[in-house]
Amino acid sequence: MKINNKKVVIVGAGAVGSTYAHNLVVDDLADEIAIINTNKSKASANSLDLLHALPYLNSAPKNIYAADYCDVADADIVVLSANAPSATFGKKPDRLQLLENNVEMIRDITEKTMLAGFDGIFLVASNPVDVLAQVVAEVSGLPKNRVIGTGTLLETSRMRQIVADKLAINPKSIHGYVLAEHGKSSFTAWSNVTVGAIPLTRWLEKYPNPDFPTFDEIDQEIREVGLDIFMQKGNTSYGIAASLARLTRAIFRNENVILPVSAYLTGEYGQSNLYTGSPAIIGRTGVQTVLELELTSAEQAKFDHSAKVLKENFESIKEKVTRVSTYR
């Protein structure tokens, strides 16, 4: 019988899945970590490597092992970090091709997970994350609040770091959110960004900073920096793994904290029937509430444009994600 045992299953032992597993161990977030990978020997090696770190960490003993889908039935959280092979190192990845490559793989993983009896929370990091979160929700049949994409968690972290660097202030004192697609149509809701409790626009009036970029320049940097990292090291891993760990902590500790994730909209921002980046209250049962920021007319137009892009992307692969099985 499972008693107070926090179990996470990670599907995909690449750079993101491996770094996230390490975060789970270092931050002592899970008691049981099961790793599923097409190359099971790699999952076994990762498991042993993590176990060998435990004696030197301030972390409780853990059960860490290479797993199969039969191990997911009693998991609290299943994290999808797998991605189909895409562009080679140093070449720009094509997101639509990535969607075509990943949708069948994610559908297959979701079906195998559900057929094994899973009844927990999916965290989706595979890209393009907004559309694939919707694929997981459609195929699994789980309540939409229990399928969560990492969304704009990483973009929001990047925004806070960039603004903090320009102002020489701790990024934890920068508050605000990047919204919409995890991709080219994301944008910062600058009308809601504050430094402490002071609106950023007011801060820049009170404390002029000639070196501070325009908001459009910062948004462009946020959208491009992930590709810059990918082009130079072949992946992005630390930031997204930290984002997954933050979500995991919020769920296991029932924090009811506000985080910008890819959540299912049911009328917020005038949009419905899609997953996209928005602040939401995250607790033990997943998304408790999707929050709707007050946007300027220009920001709302950007949100509408991004929603249109995501809906078109989902429509392009919709016939591949029809739920074909009854799991429960």
C-alpha cells in the first residue's frame, strides 16, 4: 500500500529528463523516481548515478530505478520530457516539423500510460508544449486541470532575470508574467510587471536608466535566447528542468502558488478550448484556477494572435489525437 510516498515517473532520459531527475534528488522532492526511456540501459545508468549521489546530499533515501509503463499506475506525477529526434546540433529546429514528429510519440506514450492505470497529474515539457499538452489531455481523457504544460514558466524566468540584470536587483523582486505560446508569439504583459510593489513603468520614470532596453527588445531576447542556447549546446536543460521541479514542488506541497503554465482556457482572455501560457494557481490537484490578467488592448491583440497560431497548429494534427481507448 502506498502511504505518503511521493512518486514521479519521468518519460525521457535526455538532457531535460536527466537534469529534472537530479533536481528531484537534490531538492528532496520525491521519494520514488522511475525513469522510462527507449534505451533502458541509459535509464538504468542514470538511476545508478543518481543513487550514488545520495550519500553526499541533504536528501532522504530514495527508490530510483529504470521503469516500464507497468510502473506508472501508482505514480502521482508523470512527466513527459521525451522528444523525437529533430534538427542536428547547430541547426535551427523547425517547430512544425517537431510537432509532426512528436505528436504520434506523445499520443503513444499517453495511451500506454493510461492503459497501465495512471490516475495522477501529467506535466508536459515536450515541444511544442502547448499543443502537445492539449494532445495529452485529449488522448488521456483526464480532467484538464490534471494536464499541465510548462508553458511560459521558462520565459517568465528569463524575463525576470533580464530585467533584474538591467536594474541591478535580485530577480526574486521582479514580478510579472510572459503569456501565450511557448514560442515565437509569446509576449510579456508589461502592464502587469512590478519591481517589488512598484509598476516597472513607474520605476523607470522615478529611476531613469538610459541603458534599459525597450520592452520589445526584451521580448525579442526572451524569444530568441532559447534558440541561441540550443544552437551552442544542442539543448536547453537547466532552466526547463528547474521549471518542472518548481511545478512538482507546488503540487506535492499543495502550495496554491501562482505560476505561469500552459493551462486549458475556458473563456479567459476571450479564448476557449486551447492550452496556452497563463498564470494559474497550482496545488495538489493540479491547476486550481486559471487567472486572467487585465491586459492593455495591444497586449490582448498579441494574446489573440498567439491563440490563433496555437489553434491552427492543433487543427493541423487533430485527426491524429482522437481518443480511441477507454481507460477507466
